[in-house]
Amino acid sequence: MSINDKISDYVTFPRTFENYAWYKPIIVFIIATLIMAIIQGLVVFGISLTFGLDVLRSFRGGGLNSALPIIITDLIIFMFVPGLYVASKIVKDRPFSSYSSSRGGWNFKLYFKALIIPLIIYIIFQFIDIAVNGAKGTYQVSILFLIVIFIAVPLQSIAEEFMFRGILMQTLGSWFKIPLLAVIIQAIIFAFAHGYNSLGFFEILINGLMWGFFTWKTNGLEVASAMHTANNFSVGLFIMLGLLTSTSSPQLSSVAINFVLQIILFVVMYYVGEKTDWFGEIPQNSSNS
């Protein structure tokens, strides 16, 4: 038997554990979300106590187009990861590492290698979008914004992968035992969770489907997290440079450009993963070989 025969399918991985029960992921998710909510409440209370309610109102008014609101929002979202860790210890249904992969836990080397291609492609397409739709925003290069794109954005992107391509997709997969169905449903929920208009919903849906597919294909979150990070990094970079603004109502031309981008990125990443050893750390199931 080869190593490929020993790799469990990531999407249905929870069912392989002795303590599996269909309801346990729900309890884990509730506990993790409560921990994140408590931390959010403490942060909001601390900010209002220190700086006053006017600062919180300015955060809402500025949206995610200035450094401090982004940092606070992203770090609060990241708190889902330690919340998930604590919840997994309380429920004791399976190891925390099983949320990140079915290959033995998180692989940092793979994550950083997988950043290269999508980061280049996303930045190129941001320039194309700006050439088509024009630059809009305020130049705001600062230490605080560098913290956003190099620290807060990766943490937030990884946390969202744990939420949607992690516990949510694994829970759906363990319930229905159909990985592709789990990929589709989590992408729909992911798109609804962002609260965008119909065009924005479609854009996020495509992202969720692609990142879900690569999570399923690679039996782990690292490659999808890298692609998610590259996407958010490029957006944050162009916001910092005053070339872009964050919006929940994208233009049709931007969505069309993004759709072409996703097709190209999908083809390139799939080719790299299948035809070369660039993703050598990813064991492939024998049935996929």
C-alpha cells in the first residue's frame, strides 16, 4: 500500500474518528463563535472606553478602507481559530489538527509556496481592473497599513478558511458523505455571509467554489488559504496605494474581469498541482492519480 492509499478524504474526514457524532461539530462551532463574540465585545468595549463612541462610528463610516478598522476586524475574525482550538478541547471529538488537513496538520512550507502564483496573478488583474475602471481611493501608505497587509490579512484569510472550507465543509461532508455537494453548499453560505449585492455574491461564490475545490483536492486548507491570502493581500495593497476602495457593490466590469481571473488562476494552479512537483508536499489519493 502506497502513502496515497493512507490519506483520508479531507471533506469527510470527521467520520473517521472514533468519537464522531453528527451533532458534535455544531457544538464546536457554537463554542468557537461564542469565544470570538466575547472577544469582539471586549474589544469594542475597550475602544469605546478609551477613545469614545465617536471612534466606533468613524470605523463604520470608513468601512474597510482604512488601516485601523481593518486590523481590528481581521484580528477579531482570526480569534475564531483559537476559539476552535478551545472548542475542540472541550468537546474532545477529534484533534484540532484535523480541521486544517487530513495529511497530519498544517504545512507552512506548502502555504508559502502556494502564495507565489496567485499573488502574481491577482496583482496583475488588479492593474487591469484599474486600467478599465480607473483608480479610486486615498493614498495611505503607513506602518499601520503594512501591518494590515502583511499580518492582519493573512490571519483573517486563514481564519475564514478554517470557518468555511474547514469546519463547515467538513461538517457538511460528514453529514451527506458527498464531497462535491459539501463544496457547493459551503460556497453558497460563504457568499451569503459577505452580504454583497447580486454581482458581488456571484464573485464571492466563484471564490468559495474554487477554494473549496482546492481544499478537497489537496486534502487540506493550505493552498486555499494561500489563494485567499493572495486575493485579500492584493486588495489591501491597492487600497493602501489609493488605487482601490473596498465595496460590497462591485461594478459589472470588475466582476467580469474577476471571473476571467478565477478561470486563469484555476487552470494554472490545477496544472501546477497535477503536472509538476511544485505541490510535492500534497499526497494525492490513489483514485485521483
